[in-house]
Amino acid sequence: MKKTLRNTSFTLLTATAFAFGVTSCGDNKTAETTTTTETTDAAMTDTTAMDPAMAMNDSSRMDTSGKNLAENAMAVSQISTLTTALKAAGLDDEAASAGPFTVFAPTNAAFEALPKGALDGLLKPESKEKLAGLLTYHVVKGRLMAADLKDGQQLTTVQGEKLTVSTAGGKVTVNGANVVQADVLSNNGVAHVIDQVLMPAAK
């Protein structure tokens, strides 16, 4: 389970940036999608999956591509819990430097849906390693835009385990979590906001 972002030259989001993301899988597409922008607060509260094309083509949003993953995570109140978790895991500084990475960033509501006491336990200093493993499970190396995600695709996370993508019905899910906002660009990756916290296998 123990794989920190430092061991893999990772910065988050999805921050992950949130993050919480070996080769860039979508760098050539980045220039084509620079109009992709940061979600509004109203969009972030939507708990249904959205058509990724909507996120990529909505030019009314502010351009976030000049900021790093950490900056974009801090700027959106609905993923503030992810920012707090990054700091507790000691990953916040790294979230601003390397990449590119793809971060599947859980909303605050996703963290609140964890079993009672689970989040508080993860944020304790003695849980730092476990928290880092959880967060890096939300990060994939390379910049994967929504258009790069294919039905049945398996993504190897920085943590080491895999995520499975589904695009059934034109909507994207990752390990069953809905992508509620796709393609939030940063200068060191991209974040896709999801409505669940992804849980790695227990070791």
C-alpha cells in the first residue's frame, strides 16, 4: 500500500487534486482544450454524472489552465475537504510542482458520506501514511481528458492499484463514482470531480 507521491514524483487533487496523476496520455490534446474551465459552485453540487462533452465545450467558465492542481483545489469550496486531507498527508506542497497527473477529486459531500468517524480518523497524524495511500489511489500519471477515458479501461493509480472506467450511457464513472465535473485543467494535469471517495482494497 505504501506509495507516496514523492516516491513517484507526483504532485496532486483532485486535486488530486483533491487531486489529486508515467507518460502523459493526453498532452497533445491539452492545447485543443484550453477553453475547458473551472466548475461553478452550482455545478459542483450536482450529484448526477454529466456528459463530458459539456465540460470540455463550455467556454463560459473561467480558464483554470494557468494554475496548478493545488491552486485549483483550494479555489473551489466544494472540494475543501480534499485540500485539508492533502495537507494532513503532507502532499499539499507536491501538488503544486510535478506532473502531469489526472486527479479524481471527491467532493466534500463524498467525504461526509464515509462511515462516521472515518474522516476524522484519517486526518489524525498517526494515519498520515494510510491517508496518503487513499489520496494517491485517486491519482493517475499522465493527463487524461474525459475524451481519453474509454469504457472498460483500467487505470493504474499512483498508489499502485487499478481503477475501472465506465462510459455507459454517455456518462463517465470510475469504480462506480460519477464524474460530476470533467476536464478541470491545470498547468500540471487535469481533475475530474467525482461524487464518491474511492476506496483501495484493504491490506
